[in-house]
Amino acid sequence: MAFIRGLGAYVPSRIVTNEELAVRVGKAASWIKDVSGIEERRWAAPDVAVAHLGLHAAKDCLLRSNADASEIGMVIMSSGSNERRFPGAAAEVAKGLGLTDVPAIDLPVASAGTLFGLALARDLVERYRNILVIGAEKMSSVIDREPMDANTGILFGDGAGACLVSADLGRLKIVDSLMRSDGSYTEALHLGLTGTLVMNGMTVIMQASRKVPSVISDLLKRNNRRPESIDWFVMHQANQNLIARIAKAVGVDTEKFYSNIARYGNTSPFMSTWTIPLTKIETGLPCFEPPYGKIAVIDLNTNKLLWSRNIGTIEEMGPFGIGTGLPINVGTPIYGGTMTTRGGLIFQVGTMDSTMRALDLRTGKTKWSVKTPGTANSTPITYVSNKDGRQYVVILVPNPGFVYPRAGAARPSDDQGGYVIGYALPEATAN
Amino acid sequence: MNEKIIKIIQDVSQKSDVPAEDESLFDSGLLDSFALTDMVAALEQTFDIKVPDSDLNPRKFDTVEKIAAYVESRK
């Protein structure tokens, strides 16, 4: 068995807009969007290497998977833009994670590389138990920039994605995979040892628009599934127009094909944002093992952890937005802040169970809790009223809440506005 | 046949231009890579032919003349 235990991503901070590139390729910014669906992409700084991008994504993945690097039995990394012929970036990333005795394998495959890595990991995971699959590209260093080539310059972005494949942990099972290669068109898209990326867009699009739907259909057929029974398709983010044509050829709405190309361009390691569609398919929870949300208190005098605990129950979370009703304190994602009082209470909101809590600063025990009309995506404030001398704690419950609607609402937004709620502390307890 | 081909080109390009038989459809801007893909699918349907992946070469579909010759060869 093989499972996706967790995912991670990294993109450089610099955003390159269509407006910036339009001037350099002598076209209108709207043309770039029309021919590609791309609105902006990220470019890494000149001194950033492919391995750096990959390492960031790898660390993010481990954190989100609640996994330690020492659990990894193999690293597989795909990149078409690695700076060196050998060694590849896989060994460098493994070293960056403190792993100097596990096999680290490179796949010099652009575009489909991460999917190939994932499929290989599925086949190898029984032996290596936990395999970290990484895709990273620094395409900005391999395109023609001076002068900028209009066909490739607008298309590509830099970034990295990572996925931890486990033999026994994770909520998403990898059921089947199908890989194919056809070397007939190697001249249509290639990067030589010197020079920049060469692309014959027409040939690439013609081949991809035939071959991708055909491999999807074959995989579904052998699993006795019809395309319309699939919730989400996630493919390499090549070009929005290609994604739309492939959806049509497969016979499903384009909306069923996940797309992040507008924001990140063609990054090759498309896994960078898998977290988004995967959480949608499932329960609204991230696709790795809980806890997702914890609260911890550290004594800054001694630098010691005083306590930490999971916070938030799954009562209101479950498949298809139907709450489980179970008061299991798994620790939900938290979208809100805390406020600590001099008297030693922590007021805490933002868990996905529509609850506000007051915790004992010293022990972590819940001293008081109250149900709120929705997730309070805010940070509580407190004040003592000049008028009556009493102390109040105030929170905001926006509508819609960041993830979950107010309890009982049919839709995330019910157009009813949110709440400002104040709680008065008992008299003569102001602190 | 040429009229049918031109009609297909106009449909997929969403332009009403009538290309000369030997005019490059790519150089004239009538077809881009996506319209080309759509055109091949439409040719298969209209003329009841099958274009194998190995024939998906833009050069075979560059002019109305070439398209007509190709379709004829597949019938």
C-alpha cells in the first residue's frame, strides 16, 4: 500500500507580472493572459539554486506531514533545470535535511517529472517505507531573456513542491498509476548542455492534447471508473488553454481540473499547491495526520516548554461539510489569535469548532469555554469599562468565516453579516 | 473539400478570413497551437478519418493545400 502522508511547497517571493514581461516581449499584457491563462509568476534570485528551492519545499512537507527527516528512506527529485550535469539536486537536498546515508535519485524530467516520481515512489515504498518526492524548477534561468523570447519567456515560473509517500501512514491512498514516454519528439522541447530552452509549442500542444487524455482514459478504464465519477483532476500546470482542452477531451468540466497557473505560471513541479484541491476533496482538513492546531506556552526566563496541547474538536468537520458531532480534540487548524491576561488566562479563538476558550496559562487546562455562532477569525481584545468598572473580552465572528460558516448556515456566506460579541467577566475580577 | 477545410479553419480560429490555398496558416496568424489542435479534431470528425499521433506535425497542416492533401491520403 502507498499513501500520501503530506505535501509541501515553496515559491520565491518575487512576483513577475504580465505587465513587467509585456514590455520585454513587445506584446500586450492581455495577450499573455489570453494565450496562457497566466497572470503572474515567481522568479527566484540569480544566486538561488534548484536545490535551495527543493529543500524549502522538502522542509515544508516534513513539517506538514508531522514527520522527521530520519524517517525518510529515499529521496526522489525531478528537475529539468538543475545547474549541474551531476550530481543532481536530490543528494544536495537530502544533505540539507541531514540525510547522508539514504539513496537520493534524480529524474531529469521536466513537466511530468513529479508525477513520475510519485508513481515510482508508489512502486518502491514497501521497501523504503517513507519516500520524499520533490519537484523543483528554476525556469527563469533557462529561458531566453535578452532579448526575451515571447513564447517561453512569459510561460514559466520558479518553484518547488514536495510529497511524502508512506507505506502505512496518510489518509490518501495512491490506488494506481500509469506512466508512458514517447521519445519521437525530443526536439520539440529540450534544454541542451549550453544555451536556453528550445520549444516548438505547436508540436508540444498537439502531442499533449492527445496523449494526456488518452493516458487518463486508460487509467480510469482499468480501474472501472468513469471520468464523471472523479472529483478532481490535477495535471501539470502547462497552459490553461491546454488544461481546458484536455478536460474537454476527457469529457468533464474544466472546473474539475485544478489550476493554479494564473498565479504561478508553468512551474513543472505542479505539486506545489496540491494541498488546496486535496483538502477540498476530503473533509476540509489537511491531508496529513492530526494534530493541525496546537497551543503551547514557553517560559521565556528558562526557555522551557511549560505545556502544549491540541486545541479544537472535529464536531463540526467531516466529509462533504457534514460535521461528525464527535467531541474529539484532534487539534483543528486555527485561524485566530490569542490574548493573555495578567491574571494568567489565555483567551483563544479561531479553532474550527466555533468555540472560544479561556485556558489556564500555567497548566493549559480549559477554565471556561463558550460556543460562538461561527469560527471567530480574530484576536480577542479586553478592556475595563470606564462606565461600570467591569472587564470585558470582545471577539469578532466574521461572515463568512475563513473556512467554516456559522453553525447551521446552509452556505459559507449567508449574507447576514458577522458578529461582534462581548463577554463580561464576573464583577470585581478585573485584571 | 477546400471549402469545408476553410470553414473548419474559420470555426476554430473564430475569424472570418479566407486564406489563400498556399498561404501559411501559422504565419498569417490564423492558427495558433490550440486552434491547430481543435482543427485536427474537427478534420477527423468532418472527414471521418483518424490522424495518428505520429502525424501530428504542424508542417502537415500549414496550408489549406497541405491539409487537403493530407486528408485525401488518410481516406
